Amino acid sequence: MKEKIRGLLKKRNAIMLSHNYQPPEIQDLADLCGDSLELSIKAAQTDAEVIVFCGVHFMAETASILSPNKTVLLPREDAGCLMADMIEPEGLQIMIDKLPAMPVVTYVNSTAAVKALSTICCTSANAIDVVNSLDADEVLMTPDRNLALYTASKTKKKVHIWDGYCPTHDRLKTEDVHNARKAYPDAVFMAHPECRPEVLELADVIRSTSGMIRYAKESKSSSFIVGTEIGLIYPLKKANPDKVFYPASTNMLCKNMKKISLEDVLRSLEFMEGEVKVPENIRQPAFKAVQKMVDLSLSKKI
């Protein structure tokens, strides 16, 4: 099956992307693994005509936003994101109208339609820098309340918060962390900014998924407690075979991230099924919000 997939990828002039939370067999076969936005940016820079995105729906949308002339395939159309579903453009517009005029900072873990109503996007790695770069005393952050609360604790600006959350990260409780620390007293606890504030207070390090991989590689420590979706433990081990990684909780599993199988990838490539295409009237304003963040990064302001 793997040979068939590689053959079809070549035939279709396609590139296969895998998010860090995907099953090991998907990550092993992919051309690129990483965070959703970095994958979309890298894919846009290639000559590939087709992008097979092994992740969830908003990730495929982001790839479509950045690569409008490429065909983007999501092998399982029912692979969604519960947090992205917690905000709709109609509800966001109502909140924008109620608040005084201010920038809208939207986490990339959101739909294209929500990005289209936003001033600028952010990632879990650069949210604080994005907010601090804005010439405004107040901002609205959507859709993740935990990321917004973490950002608010690190900036002097007033942050208005949309009450959405990632169920996988929100599931991690302080009790889980205390239990993990008791079991592995010498391990460094790495937490994702999507975790609850009281969990982040217990963290030794707060990083995005790619940030955790980089930190573990550079750290002198040999063992780590991983406070994010358990799929990240596989790429952590691959990048650091001499180090040990423990899940902060085995309950931190995202079912949507585990839906795509090799069979799904093969079918998608064979029949060009699961195309995700963002309409131009939504893509263009969404692109501006994403590009503003990318431009900030390239200008080294963040």
C-alpha cells in the first residue's frame, strides 16, 4: 500500500503533509511533518500540483488559502476540529459589532470564514508577539480562551476572549500533572498553550508542538512529561531516540486526528476525493490575515 501511495504521489505531482498528531504510519510516509501552518507555508513553496493534507479540515482550508492554484485533498472529509466548530462567522460578527473597534487576532486553528473576519492570525508559538506587535490597547482573541488567557498574562494589552477551547488540551487537569510528576519526578513538564491556566502554572516549559520537539532536542534533560495530544510523543521519540517521553495524561487523545488511515490516503489519491477549496470571496480576506502574521515573522518583528 505504501508503494502504491508513493507511486500515486509521483504520478499526481503531489506532496503528502502530516500533522504532528497523526498516526505513526501516516507521519512515516509523509513528505513533511509539523505544525499545520508551517506545513501549508512549505507546501505553497513547492512545485507540487496536489497537496494531500493528513490533518483536520481547517488545516486543509489553510493550505487552500495559501495555495489557491493547487488541489488540496483531505483524505477524510469528516476529520474536523471541535474548537474550530465553536466559532462561526455570524457569531464573531455579532461580537465585533458589540465591542469598540479593535483588532481581531484569530488562532490558525479556525475556519477560513472566521479568518476572513480577522485582522491577523496567530499560532500557539507567536500569539504573544502578534498581540504585542499591534498598535492597539485592546484586542479580541478567538477562538481559544486558554491561549487568549495565556497571552493576556504576558501582555499589557486588554484581551477580550472568545469562549472556545480545545477539548483535548482542556481535558488535562492539575491532578493529572501532579500524578505524572510523582511518577516521573526528574522529568521536565512541557505544556501546550491550549492547556488550562492552572495547568500552565505547573509547567516547566510552555511550547507549541514544534517548539516542544526543538526544546527536547536542545535540552540537557533526558526525560519529559508531554502536555499535549499524545500523538506528539512519536515524533518526539524519533527526533530524540536517547530520551524518554511520558504523556501527562493518556486521555489527551484527539479522535479526529486519528481518523485518516493509509487506505484513506490511497483512495483520496486514486480518485482525487476529498477536495477542499476555499471560495475567493472568503479566501482573499483570510489570506490577508494569515499573510500579515507571516510578514511580521519575515520582518523579524516577531
